[in-house]
Amino acid sequence: MASTTRQATLLLLLTLQVGVQPVLMGWYASEARDVRLRVGVVELLKLLLALVPLSCSRGEAGLLAQLKGWRLRAALATTVLPALIYVLQNLLNHAAVVTLDGVTFNVLNQTKIIWTALLVYLLLGKHQSPLQMLALGMLCIAAVLMTSSSVETAEEQGAEVKANDAAVFTGMYQALLAAVLSALAGSLIQRALQREKRNQYMITVELSILGEATLMLLALVQGGLMSAPDNSDSQDSM
């Protein structure tokens, strides 16, 4: 009974997170226009949240024990590629949420479950149950209906509205590509966790640090975090 209650509670929290996420991201995007800066703050929060359980844990799972056993070669082999993928995925997501409504963004973002199932099968050989396959099929149908209905609406509008819809379509493609990248990075991390037997919180710390370093390098190459003009769109800062 306790296990069922715990599962129901976690499912409820996940549902709440999925529903609130695009609203919070849209509000955040309207206040902080630079996409790189927004993603950098998210990476910093992930770093802090990963350090909390590491600091509170004892024994081999603790922060000091993890630092003593930390190896640069293992860290680079495990997290460099996923970190770069996650940075690109976050940039695309934060650009897409500005132009899409919450429902559209959520449906397209959740297609990462489909890609994760496919990539987990290809990389790890893990099969899905018939019920899981049915759920994935329903999610795929929802994504197709969402995008096709938007296309039909755009064809019925005038030229001025079509110009605005072009930005919406761009946001859709960004959200879909971000979903694929999220699934790819997650599958690579899952394979690393199984093969290397590494601590998941330590991997999150490494991903966040590498993500911050990548964003700083990107900012230096593009001329600084705050160099975008005031009248520019949020996507121009990518």
C-alpha cells in the first residue's frame, strides 16, 4: 500500500511539473531575453540541486568519497557528449517556448519519450511492454494531430498572420529537435550509468559544469551575454 501511495504521489508531482513547466519557462523567457543566460541559470540550479543529496549522503555515495574516486578520463568519456547535447537541447527548448502555447510545447516536448524508447532499444537492447507501446503510439498520434491542425489553421489565415505562424512552425521544429536530443543524451547517460556504475548525482554535477563552460565559451565567441539589442527576439541570442 505504501509503495502504491508513493508511486501515485510521484506520478502526481510529475504531472504537475509537466503542466507548470511551459508556463514558468514562458514567464521566465519574457523577463530574461538572452537564451544563453536563461539556460545558464537552469544549469546552475541543476548543479546546486545535485550537490545537496551528495553533501547529505554518507559513505561511498557522499561528496567527499565521490571526489576521492573521481577520474578525469572516466568523466570525459561519460559526460562530454551528453553535456554538449543537453546545452543545444536547452537552447532549442528555451527558444521554442517563446513562440508556442503551453499545450503545443508540452505535447511536442513529451515526444522525447518516443525517441527515448527507440534509442534505449537500439543502445541498450531494452524492449517495451505492449501497454507501453500503446501509450507511445497514442503520444505519437497526439503530436501528429497537434502539428497538422496548426498547419491547416495557418493555411486559412491572411498574410500577416502567416508571417507570425512561420515563427510558430520554427518553434515546433525546435521543440521536436530538442525532444530528439533530450532522448539521445538521456540514453547515453543511462548507458554510462549501467556500464560505469557511476553516481547519478555526480554525473549531474559534471553535466552542469560542462554545460556552464560551454555557454561561457559560446558567449565569448558571440560577443557577451548581454550584447543582444533590446528589440531583438529571444531566438536571436542563440
